[in-house]
Amino acid sequence: MIARFESIIRRLFKSNEEADAFSIFDPQCHLTECNQDAACITKALNAAFLISLAGAGHNAFYRATRLLERMTDSAQFKDLANFYLSAKRIIHREIEAAAQKHPSFKNRFFTLSERLADLKNIEDSQEASEMIWSVFFPEGAGILKGREERIRDLRAKRTVTIRSHNLFPLNDPGRQILFTSNVLLTVPDKELTQGKLSIGSELAQRVHEVCSEQQLFWYDHPIQIGAAPDRNEALYGLKGLDEAVEYERSLGNMSVDAITCTLSVSVTHEGLRDIAGRWLEQEILRRGGLKNIRVYLFTETDAKSIIKEVLAPAARHYLGSNDAEELLSVFGVDGEYGRHYSFLKAISAFWNVLVDKEIKSTFKIDLDQVFPQEDLVAQTGLSAFEHLKTSLWGAHGIDSEGSPVELGMIAGALVNQSDIMKSVFTPDVVFPDRTSSMEGRIFFSALTQALSTEAEMMTRYNTDMLDGKKTCIKRIHVTGGTNGILVEALRRHRPFTPSFIGRAEDQAYILSVLSGAERSLAYVHKDGLIMRHDNENFSQKAISSSASGKLVGDYIRTLFFSEYARVLDRDIERIKHQVDPFTGCFISLVPATVVLLRFCLRAASLFEMGEDKQGIEFITMGSNRIQKSLDFVEGDNSPLKQCYERERIGYDLYFDVLTEIEKGLKDNDGFAFGLKKRAEMIIRRCLIT
């Protein structure tokens, strides 16, 4: 297998003189002699790794190998050289194991290597890319040539035949839904901490002190404390939600004074935990507050209070669990994205049992999104709340493979602010024509994302085949906002996203309940339930500055999704079958191989463009994070597996505890009512007043 792999790699990295349609680029041009120039050495090590994968048949193999080995003695570059040498061993081991365990992969691999023996008829680079994808990105193969057919096939695969609608759908969303969102906060720029923060002297001093702390967590585009209102995503989203609710009131769809909205407040530095909520509350109130929303802010400190004062005592009292506090620590908001995402779903069950029985569901929005109410009514005939009353949410049916499914979750779609003038049904991700990037020749997720967006999110119930009454679509591809879950379904199925998931936490959520249950839990697609995505308004600078970190997060996503799928089901291809093409493309049979090739090709492209400084930063940051991630997924009993199993126990305990408290309240148990009183006190402390 390794000899075949090396022959494939040699075709990818031919010299410029021998280049053909299959060639990606010539790494020899980066394999130059250097003295102490950091950019030159970093570039050469990256190139040497790619050449080393091509084996002794590559004319620069021995030169590249000597460089890698020599640099293991360099104080400055030994970590990077050892990373590349270790990466090669990991790839070889992974290729051999995948061929042994997965006949389908072995067949595709052999077919590719044999076809590459004679490329006389391959003149187009896109055709060559399709051949490469058959091994490294099989989910994308054939999409460009058969787009419409693939859309039809995916819709057919996602079709559910309804057996029974929800007899008791939401009839008062403003009263029955706990709306949720997350706020990500970080310290301000250094210059703003030098007396320019208009947040009050005491708070400014606290923020200044926190700036010297070690950063614990990184997010895509967090809000800086002290940011101007027009740069504050939280203020923007809450204002938009407030206006959407006012619109519902004008239609007669509000029976209460205000909806309830919980915000998880995640911070990058521990010292911000007690500052962040105060600042955000101050900013909301300084701008007149909110007319139609009761906002509750939950920091990690508040989550710990819920555990210490309510959940852990209940676990000890009712279940005899003495280590409950540690197990329940899975319930919180600081950390990777998966942690606060699960919190924002799970808090609705807590609310239903201990705060307000009328809360029947939760619905999450992102704060750079708003409901375009007038457009929704004009083009779909229903407002946002009216869409949420659908009896499809909570319906039961049979999927395309004959398996029973419960549509206990709901998902809508997005339209970009720049596209809404066309129609609210304009997909926010469009099909790329082809890829010309080096990295895209190996892996091109934009293609599967566009297919999934068109086939799932843009489905309309206006045909006999899909009418939204007898048939509908179940969703796998969802976005971070515009989705919800019924509390009853949440408590029975107990889905969650593990805290190690730092990208695509929304799509990871469904993975935890895909197998094992007699009736699987699924998202129902609600056509017309669309939010307008306005991130171009105020976060482009932050998004641009975090692009490299986000990209490396995408690589780690492949490593973590692939190992997580194996933990959930040893037959990884069974899970892939359910979640392909988009979510599934990040579940790879050879994840380390794909990730390391993508990483090195992206770095090489930066050097090709003359972005040497950015290339060095990308490789330094990326190799460190990827190595830690490779360690995290290593072994049959990987740290990832251990983490998932621990957190699964934690969330099972969480829901078991709520069940016991609920029984106690029904039986007029004094201990249960004491817990309820404590819970209500904590919740009141979190309310913006």
C-alpha cells in the first residue's frame, strides 16, 4: 500500500518540467539552501515533508530526508522537523490500517493508483481532481458534473413519510420557547486599556488587570469588552430579536409581555467571568434596554452555582452520587464551542422543571442574524413565530430506509443580507464552479456544503413528492443558529456536543443520537423559517484576523469528527452513510493523511504568494495545534474517547437529576421545593433588570 501511496504522491508533486494536469505544484522550488533565514528554513521543511511522502522514486527524496533529519538537532526548528517526521509515520500507519479495515477504501485507492499509470487522456486539472477526490474526498466526487441529480438524490435520501403529526404543537411560541444565544467576549486592544475605555473606572481597572492573564480559549470573532455599540454583535442581535417580537405583537401573536432569552457568556480569560456579564448588562441598559425580551446572562460562574447549589445536592440526595459535582461539570459555558452549545440546549430542561413549566422548547439564534419579518410574511405567508407552530415539529415518521424517526428538533435556513433582495430563498452558500487552489485539489468542502445547502436548506414543500403534510425533509446539515429542540425530546434522547468540539458544534450535536435508539431523533426542515445573516455589517475585521486559526480549526474538526464517529460506532461507514455529504466529508477513513496534506499545501500556497510572515505564523501555530489534536485522538482508548464517555455519563446524570427533582415536586417533597427556591434565586441573579 505504501508503494502505491508514494506513487500517487509523486504524481501530485512533479517537477515543473514534468508537470501535467494531475500535478499540484513542485515543492522542489521551496527546497532551497538556507542559512539562518527563518522563512526559508520553514518553507524548506514544509516542502521536504511533501517530497518525503513521495518516496525514493522522487529525485529530491534523499535531499529532503536529510534536511528533516538534520533539523532535529536545531534548537529553533527541532520541534517542527520532528512534527513532520512523526506525521509521515502516522500517514503510513493510517493508510495501511484503512486499506485493511475498509475494502471500499482499498478498492478506490487501487483504482486511483492504476489509473495514474497512464494519464494520456487526462488533460483537464478538474478531471484529475475528481480522481484524487475519489480517495481523499470521495463525498465530492461527481458533484460538479451531476449537480441536479445529486440534489434530487440527497432530497430523496432525507425524505421522511409522516405517520403522525404532533397533536400538541406549539401554539404560543412567545410563551413556550426559551430563546437562546451565545456571546463570546475577550479583552480589548492594548491601546484601549490605557485609559480610553468608556466603561467606568472600576470596570476599566479590572479589565486592565485581566489583560496580563494567560488566554485560555480562542473564538472566531469574539466581542472586545469596550467595543463601540456598532461593533457589538450582542447588541445588534438582541435589538433585531426585540424588533421581531414587536412585529409578532402587531400580528396578535404575543400573549405575554416579553419572551425569555438566555445568553451564555463565554470568555477568553478567566478573569473576565465576573466582568463580562456586568459590562454586557451595562451596554444593554445604556441603550434603553429591551422592550420585548427578558434577558438572562449565564457565565461559567453562574453555571457552577447551578451545579453546586442545585444539581449536585439533588444527585447526592436522590441518587446517592458522591462525585456528582465533578461529573456535572460538563454543564458550563467556557471552553470550546461544543460546551456552550450543549449548555444552551440543556438549560431548557432545567427551566422547564425548576423555573417555568410552560417552556416547551428551546430555539437558538446567532446574534449576527435577524428575522426579516416583513419579507417572511410577504414571501412565505407566515411570520417567524407562525412557522414555529408547525405540527411537523414533534411529528413521527419513516425515513427513506424504512427506519422510524422522531422529528423532535427543528431547523431553518439563512439568507445573506446582500442576497435578500432577490428572495429569502436564496442559498447563503452557492456552488463553486471549480477549484484552482492547491489545497482544494485534495479536499474541497465548499462543494459538499453548497450541495447540502441547496438540497436540504432550500427544500420547499410545494410538490406532491414533498408537501410538508404527508412528507418532509429531515436535516443533517444545520447552522449554529435557527434551530431548536422540544424539551420532551431533549430529556428522552439526551443529545449533546462534546466539549472538545471547537468547530461545527451544531452538526456534531446530532451525532450523539444517530445510533442506538429504537426511534432516532432528527431535525425537521421547516421551509420558510429563514433568518437574515448580517455578519458583513460589523465583524469582517475580526473574521479576517481569525481566518488562519479558523482554518486550522477546520483541520482539527476532521481529526475529531473522524475519531468521534469511531467512538460512537466502530463501523464508521455506517455513520458516514447517514451524514454524507457535508457533515460526512469531515469523517474520513484517513483523517490524518487528509489533514496533513491540506495543512502543508495551504502553507505552501502562502509562501507561493510571497506571504512569508503569514506562512511562518501559520505553520508554527498550526503544527502545534495539530500535534496536540493527533495526540488527543491516538489509540484505541484515546483521550477523546475517554472525554466523550465521561461527558456522556455527566449529561445522563444531569437529566436523571432533573427527573428526580420533578418527581419530588409532584410529590410535594420539601427537599425538592428547597432546590426549586435556590434555582429561582440563581436565575433571578442572572436577569438583566
